[in-house]
Amino acid sequence: MNLSKREFFQVLGAGTMAGMGLGAYADADAATAANGLYDIPRFGNVSFLHMTDCHAQLKPIYFREPSINIGMGSMKGNLPHLVGEHLLKFAKVRPGTAEAYALGYLDYEKAAKRYGKVGGFAHMATLVKRMKASRPGALLLDGGDTWQGSGTALWTNGQDMVDACKLLGVDVMTGHWEFTLGMERVKEIVDKDFAGKIDFVAQNIKTNDFGDPVFKPYVIREINGVPCAIIGQAFPYTPIANPRYMVADWSFGIQDDNLQKMVDEVRAKGAQVVVVLSHNGMDVDLKMASRVTGIDAIMGGHTHDGMPVATLVPNKGGKTIVTNAGSNTKFLGVLDFEVKDKRVMDFRYKLLPIFANMLPADPEMDALITRMRAPFESKLAEKLAITEGTLYRRGNFNGTGDQLLVDALMDVQGAEIAFSPGFRWGTTLLPGQAITREWLMDMTATTYSYATVTEMTGDTIKTILEDVPDNLFNPDPYYQQGGDMVRVGGLQYSCNPSAAMGKRIDNLQLQGRVLEAGKKYKVAGWAPVAEEARTQGNKMVWDVVETWLKASGGKVSARKLNTPTLVGVKPNPGYAGA
């Protein structure tokens, strides 16, 4: 997007970057909200709708946003590294409103009881239909992490989500966790289920042998007579963050030169609007936007951060819009362009929260979901215990949901220490709610969720802990490989995010005693990326945790978080209370 300096300030002044815009409906009752909250005036002549990281959540859920999302170096104080009051202030959102509930963690339990559950495909379908009706020709883009994250997605090999996305009207998609279903299954869905319906695009996935594209790098679609290109950018670190054997024949990575080539190619073919559908994570998207020219917008995912304000990134060719649409079907991004004289002149962006009690369920989608879940409903609904505290996952270092998992792994398997991966998916439970098998699967359902017990030396444990925060806090976003810090049970330590690689972790203690470098400790974990874990007779993690829950006497006390002592962080607007 080539905006002059004068045009750029006009954009700012016109509020085209402003976000959610609930306005008078922020505190509205359901009936009023249904009639007005989502009536967003049409702008321009080209529109894109954006969902991402739904993680197979077909039904409305609770989802608590993080209180710790630290940005270091140049990322400090910038989106997406703002939490709580800092994010609300930046987005000009009033505390205590529905918008504030959707975006943050402040007074979460109170707000959740007031505003209810969010998301769900039936409610999203209603909103998508409304937006498409008001924006003829609008395309629905899916940023990936769609076919994984629930029991039903695992048990149907992703088919429930494939069918739901087809009915939802997804037009173009890229991926990440989809690849953990294995290469054959992904190709089967793309080549058969999606044929003639949904384009799966990924310019950065190629065969290992000859470097041939595995999927279409892009598609060009006309919207109201305007040729628009959508280029796919799949998660670049899939073979590192997930088991390599699941994508053994494919290479991924950040390929700026190839992306630039694709942008130039679609421009040469007449594309007047170029959008990159990305699963990089927002920090990576921001750097990519500064390096690759000719992109009007990057609509991103992976970080799970719903961004109420679009970011404009300058580069040698002009400026690129960067957005992110959150997770768990909680938000729908709406990006409108005004295209004249074969170029983008202006835009409007809205991030619309999906409140299940403000949007009626679409009957057709609701019926499909009911039908797909029917064979599993009794299994999903089984109550394993009652939680006395809020259970959630998101946060750089730990969440109470993961605390429950590591507590269970240590207790059941007699381990001194436990690790839980820094996954960002998983749903929230409020105090007094039942811990069902569905919630347990929401927290653990992958194709490689084996529970392990390994003897590790203190030195190995420190090495593991040192390796992970570089994914979070490396000053160069291109070296950030996604995910949050591994969650740790039993072990206490300190972390200095601003320190150099290999020097961030210190003061490791177990029950008040310093961890000995040469001593071996019994360490429990789950979701190993090593292929041999499949053949070692390991139980699945949900079976281990279920045993613990059923032995709890019907109630699970509020979990006390085991988080590291943070050094050199405060003040930081990505840290609650800082």
C-alpha cells in the first residue's frame, strides 16, 4: 500500500486504524446488541474477513487472555505485547465493558459471568453471513490452527473441522497444526475435501528433494471486479515446534526472497490488492512487513493475540497493514479497502468479538455441529471433578490449567519435576465448573500427546530451560519459533528475558535445595517431538491426568502457579501490574 505522508496522517486522523468500535453497544443487553453491535458500515469496494487459530472449538467457550505477554528490546511497549490496562488504554477501550472482557484478563471471573461465553462456529457463521451480506464479494480467510485442539478433531482426524469450514464458507486457508495430522492426511483434505471450494496456500512449503511447491503459493480472486491476490505463509518452524517425522518430506522456513518474488509475480499478473495470509506470529509479521514490499496487508495468526488496532509498517515501497485476529473463534477481523485507479487508497479495520449470547446460532451450522458431536457427546460430557479456581492456559510462563497438568503428572508418575509444553491453545473454566473430559482434551489433544518420564541431570534440565525462552525473547523476531515458556512443576528458578542466550535461567532449586548439575532427577513431561516416543508404550497424557482427577475426591483446589522469579522486566506494559 503506497500512502503518501499526507495520506498516512489522514488515515490516522480518520480513525481507519481504530479497532473494535462497539461504541454504544458495549454494555448493551443481548437483544439490543444483536440488532446493532455488529452493524459495521461498509467501506470501499474490497473486503476480507479473517479468522485464525480457532483450534477446533466448534462450541462457545471461555477464554482468558494473558496477563503476561512480555515484549523485549524494540518489541517492548508495542503490539502485541500489551496486556490489561495498557492494551485497553492503547485501544481506547473503557474498562468493564464487553470489549474489555474480550481483550483481557482484568476482573475476568466477574466479566465472564456478565458477558458469557465467546466464539463457536454457529455464532461465527451468523456473523460471517452478516458481513458477507453487507460486503458483496468479501472473502473469508482462515489463518490455520483449525483442524486441531479438541477431542472431536482428534477422533475424526480433523474431519469435523473440515466439514464445518466448508459450511462456514472459508475461501482461502494456510496452516500450522494441520500438519500434525501427517502429510498424507493434509494432502487428502486439500486435494479432495477442499477441491473447488477452499484454496490452501503456502508459498514457503516445498519438497525436500527438488524444492517444488507442495501447495499453491497464492490465489488471485476478483472482488467486485478488482483482482486480489492472497499469498500463503504457513508457520515457518513447523518441523522444529512439532515432530519432524510428520512432515518428513517438506521444508518450511521464512523465505523473504521467495515471498518478494510471489508479490512481484501477482502484481505483474494484475493484482491490485495483495494480502499475505500468515501464520508467522505477529512479531515475525511486523519484521516481514518491513522487508518485503508491495504487500497491502498481512493478516496474521499464531500469537493468539486479538489486535483491536491495525499496525502500519513502513518499508521501501510504502506501508503494510499488519493485523491479528486472536484465537478460539473469539474474533472475526474485517478489513475493508477502497481501491481506485488500480491501487489501495484507504482502508478500515475492525476486530469484532463474537459473544455467543449476542449473536444467535446459525441453524444450519448448529445442526452440523450437533450431528458431528453426537457420537462423542457422552464421552465429552463426563464429569471428572469440579474446579474451585479458574483454569486457564495463556501467559508467557504458566497458567493454572498447565499447573493442573504438571501437578497430576508428578503425583501419578512419582516424578520430582514436570514439564508441560508452552502451547497457546486450550480453553478456560470458571470456579465451580465441572472439569469434563472435553476440557481435558481441549488442553491436551494432539496426535503425539504421549506422557513420558525421563531421568535428567540438573545440567540437562538447565539446558532445556535455557533453550525455550530464546523462542520468546530473542531480539530478532526471525529467531522466535513460537509458543510460550515450558511450564514447570516442582522446580523453582529465575529468568532474565533481557539476558543473552544461555544466560537467562538461574537459581534453579528443588524443594529449597540448589539443583545439582551432575545429579539425575525424575522428570515427567508430555508431547515429545522425538519419533521413538510412539513405540515406547507411553500412555497418553489425558489418561494420566484423568486418573489424577478421578482420585481428587470430586474437587480440585485452586492451583497455585509455579512461575519463575523475573529479573530485569519491570516496568513493562506486557507484564500485569508493571
